[in-house]
Amino acid sequence: MIVFDIECANGHRFEGWFNSSASFEEQARKRLVICPVCEETRVRRVLSAVATKMARPEPERPPDSIDYRKLAKEIVDYVNKNFEDVGSNFAKEALRMHYGVSEKKNIKGSATSEEEKMLRDEQIEFFKLPLPRTENDKNN
């Protein structure tokens, strides 16, 4: 299996798992790959900032180019500062908020594949974002 970062025609980015590059191309051509945000089927692969490995120093960037390493760090910092970590209770807390049992808020945590399927069945929107371990995580 291989993971590709994908962007729909409306600019939403998400990831997808495929058997091969050819498998992605075939599914995209048949419009079987669907944006989880807007359900757009016109999609394309985009460069994955996390999977980029630089063997030599980076050349200077033009002022209007995107620094993907900086962007990835900013996303991680934002999530860590603005989302409550509910750990393995992610699915339970998402359900509680969805049904009005608890106040809606930004949460992060983990869920099993069965819990993810249940959240999709309940039409609860979520997205998966791989976060690198922090120094605090390594010390615990």
C-alpha cells in the first residue's frame, strides 16, 4: 500500500491509500476517489511535505513559493495549541458532541478503524492528520 496526498478541484487536501500509483490513476480517471469535504471527484496527487527527503541543502526559494516544512510545523503547532487531546476516547467524545451531550470543541486523539467506520456511518466529519512526536511525548 502507498499513501498519496490528494487535492480536489476545490482545493481541499486529503490522503488516500492505494495499491500503486497506477491504481490511484485508474480510480481517479473513473472518478472513484471522492473528496471527504465536498464530495468532488476531480482530484489530483500533490506533493507530500512529510514524505519529502532532502539530500542536500535546499536552494533559495522565490518569495511566493511554499515552505512545506514550515507549513507542516505551523499546522502541528496550531493543532497542539487549539485542540484538546482526548486520546483513545476520540470516537466517544465525537459522538457526545455530535448528539449534543457535550459542548462542541476541537479535539484530537486516536480511533480504531472500527470506530472510524462508525463515525462515518453516523456522518460525523473528522480527518486524520499524522502528527510527529514532540519532546514531551518522548519524555513520557
